[in-house]
Amino acid sequence: MKYSVLTSLRHKGKALQVDVEREMVTLFGGNGDVIGSLSWDVVIDQVLAYRKVPVQKEVRVEPRISLTFRVRYNTPEGQQFESRAGGIGGGGLFIESQSPLPVGTKLAMEFSLPQKPDQWLPAKGTVAWVCPKADQYTFSPGMGVRFTEVDEGVRDRIHDVVKTTQVTGQAA
């Protein structure tokens, strides 16, 4: 089915054809020539990329800070990754990634805090939320990981770093 563009000032006179059999959208110029076609997958991806994600209420119970440090992590399937983290708190951390893992993925990880970069601290966690593309205000692409297993001494170190950084106001 072909639809004429009537009200768009920039594109008036063009036409869109929707081909439900091939799941394609084709754009025609004012003289009837084909300008281009897109699959429904591409159209849907574009719509989703520009949608406004509803703001969720804060569910963290422990303070967190922005802090850059190294992190290595493994999935249950044995995939190994190395990245950097962009924040941490007693409840978890944010791992920067261009290809974040799905929510619910369990991770075994180790990270090194800037105060002692050669000391790796172990923890286990679950991907709690994903930021698939850079957020213009806060985040790089990546995933928020909620700690599920962390040694009390490691958690104490995290709390000390958070408290010290909050007091001095020097979040890195």
C-alpha cells in the first residue's frame, strides 16, 4: 500500500510504500523514483533507539560513587571479558561495555580499586540493568551488576572507598 506524504513540510510530495509481504518500507520521490528501502527491522531499531525510556525510581539502598577502575568478569558459559567500571557502591558496580550482557546474566568477577590497582578483589553478581547506548547525561553503554556474593572484607573496602570519596568530594 502506498501513502502520500501530505503534511510534512520537508518531505511533502514524497510517498511511502509499505510492503507487508517483504516487510519493507520504500520511499519514493516526488517524480515517482525510488529513493530507498528499509526493512522493518531497521525501522523498528530506529524507533527504539530514539524512544524515551521511562525514569525508574531509585532502588539502591547503599550509596555509590562514580569511580573508574579495572574489572574482569566471566559468564557461566565461560566467556571472559576485561573492561573498566564507571561506578561502585556496596550493592554493586557499573561495567562499561559496547555489548552489555542480558539482564539476569550471572557473573564471576574481580576488580581492582585505584588505591591498590595491583590487588584484585573477587565478587559474584547478576546483571540488574542495561544501558545499551551512551546516555547523554550519566552513563556510557554498559550494565549495572548487583553483587550476589562478596566477601565482607571486600564490601568493607568498597564502603571505605565510597565514604572517603564522598567526604573529600573527589570522585574520579
